[in-house]
Amino acid sequence: MTYSALRLLNLVTRCAGGALFVLACVPIPGLHPWIPLFFSLFLLGVSARLDYRYWRCPHCHRHLGKRMFPFPSTCPHCHKSLHKTDRSLTKIDFVAYRKKSMNVNKSVSKSESESTKTESEKKSESLSE
């Protein structure tokens, strides 16, 4: 889900939840007040869940803060730039991404250590001759 779609969905659920809460406070004949109150709490819960789960930095996966408007240009924690078209990662996606990047880093470090070993072996061979 892109950040712009997340912001729009979060705004719609918050506004609808607030409107239903106001509707629950006004007595309407033929409508039990618990019905709009239940749906308002449900929509506000969905909004909070979206905020908690998806409003995170794609780089460090920490929460981007409470303000969605205006859109933050950088992450407040890692200070990397953010764009509205970036995709928000879930925790599972982020862990998979980190494992993949760690495996790549390990393979690069292994190949670097092998190349340094061969260079040192070459030096020791040239010195022994």
C-alpha cells in the first residue's frame, strides 16, 4: 500500500468514525444509539490499526510519528527521504527484507575475505621465493 493511499484511507475512516459518533450522540427515532456508536468505535479502531501497522519508515521500520498531514519528507529516526509513492512494509516484509540484505552482506564479506586471503597468500608466496 502506498503512503498516499494509506493517508486517504486513514482520513476516510477517521472522518466516518467521527461522524457516526456524533450521530450516536443525537437521538434519532427508530435508530438505537448503540448501532452508530459501535460502528464509530470500529472505524476508529481500523484507523488506529492502519496507523500502527503501516505508517512506518520503509528503511528502518520505525513509526513515522503522529502527523500524516503534511507528509513528512524524511524519517524522524533514520533521516532518509520518504516519498508519497513509497510502499509501506509490514513487519513480515521488513524482516524478510532484512534477512535478504544480511545474506547479501555476508556473501559480499565472505568474497572480500577470500580475496584478501588470496592476496596475502600471494604475497607470502612471493616473499618465500
